[in-house]
Amino acid sequence: MTLDRITIDPQVMGGKPCIRGLRLTVGTIVGLLAEGHSSEELLKLYPYLEAEDIPQALAYAAWRVEEREVDLKPV
């Protein structure tokens, strides 16, 4: 899956990952889904949100959770 609907711009929402440059963060989408809201509800709440945005937000969040920072100090 490509993540071409997820954008990061320091000028939009403080650089948080957003949906298509909009002021709607991946965290907002994932948080609302976690609270039990359905995709259909989100599409009604945010008329500019497109159905394809939701699985990409989830995929991005899953990828970030799996990402791990490694300290690259010389041994």
C-alpha cells in the first residue's frame, strides 16, 4: 500500500502527519476510530475526507508503531 494521501508539512498542524495536506491529522482519524466511530461516521463528520484516506491513516499509524529508533553512537 502506498501512503500518498499522508502528508507532513511543518506549516500544517505543526508538522503532524495529515490527510492530503488538510488540517486533519492521522492521529485524529485513528483516535476517533479507536473510540468506536465508524468510517461512515467519519465521512459524515468531515465531508472533505475521502473513503481512501481512512485505510491509509491506519496503515501509516501501524507503520509508525512498528518503527524503532536506534542509537547510532560509536561503540
